Amino acid sequence: MKISVCELPNSRRGLDEQWPLLVRHAHESGSDLVLLPELPFFPWLAWRRRFNRERWSAAVSAHEDWLDRIPELFPAAVCGTRPLNRYGRRLNMGFVSSGKGGYAEVHSKYYLPQEKGFWERSWYERGDAEFRIHRISELALGFLICTELWFFQRARSYGKQGVHVICCPRATPQESLSKWLAGGRAAAVVAGAFCISSNRISQPRERADLGGRGWIIDPEGKVLGVTSPEEPFLTLDVDIGLAEIAKRTYPRYVPD
């Protein structure tokens, strides 16, 4: 299976410039699965502490509009998150969109930080506490949206459900990139699954500090590749059968 991760600009102008390049990369690489960053289609909302309803509505509308462009990445299945109004609540919703399976809402972000630059509880509410796998043909995937990566009991639960790939769309800062990569490695080992991540990246004059570096990590925690500003897209051919083998080895087989 060919999996693609990326780092995409935080600005709308930068996104407009990079999107056609991502589409071309996905097609030339023969991608089967493309992971987008967290809330990729509008400048990062949570750098502001105070909620602004007009800005939230603009972000919701922008993501709805961009969903019409997701098929440009087909035949790959595309994973990402979007801001969503649902049942009177504001949510950060993980989704999968594909030509064969259509559009599916998979998991709403449950663990929300509240600190400088990442005032997420001001902008949307906790989603459901259900961390269920989603199947695309033979592939079983699950979402750990950004901060959720650090709750390793969720990665272990995914492993027990037979997940092949953990998708971690992120919006994380430059200064902590090495820490996040360590977290991705640990989640992969705990689950016995590939951990993949895409991040947003800011330009120097932007207020939001988002550092890029997407990754693909194998079930034993080996970093197979990372993105960079010079190479913002990465596609690797991985054997998802390795995730099935990993479930039978240490530490995954040890009972709870």
C-alpha cells in the first residue's frame, strides 16, 4: 500500500499554491492513502484565545468548499479533519473520503489542549470518547487527532481492534517536533501499527507557530521517512501485513 503524508502551509494563499503540487505528487506516486493535516483548509483558529463566531463560520464554510476538491486526490482514500457544527455542538471531526467508500465521519477529537497558541477548548467541544477503527477494503485505520497521540491507551485499544494504520493529523509547533516524533514512534509500538502524520507549517511572519514535519513510522517504531520544507510530500510503499505480524509480538501480546 502506498501511503502519502505532507506538510501544508497554514495560510490560504500558501495552500492554494501547494495543493496542485500535492495532487500531482499523489497521482505520480500512485498513492492509495493520503493524510492531510489537522483542519487544513483555513488558517489555524486556536492561536486566538477568544472564540469568534464569524471566524468559526468562515472556517466551517472553507472546509465545506474544499471537500469538493478532495476528489482531485482520488483514487487515493483521503483522511483529514474539519470543523463541524453537529447537534448544537462545535466539533473537530476526523473524516475519510474515497471514490469507492464515499465520505465517512470517523472520529471527533476528544482530548483538547488549552494553552498559548492552542486554545482549542475555546473553539470546539470534546467529541465522542469512541476510538473505533474504520475499514477501507482490507485496510483498518484509526484516528488519533494531534493531542490524542499522547494517550497511549487509545493506541493500544486500536491495536487490540486490529488496526493497520494510525492517522495523526496535527497542528504542532516547531520547537516540539522531536517530542512529537517520539510520541509517534511510541504509539506505533504500542499499537503494533504504522503511525502516519501530516502537519501544518507557518511562515516566519505568521502568528501561529506550526512546524511541519509529517512522518511514516513502522509498527516497530522505526521512522521510515519525514517531510521537510524542501520535500513537503512523502509517499512510501508499506506492507500492512507487518502490522498483523506485530500484534503477535512483544509488547502487544501481553494481556492488559
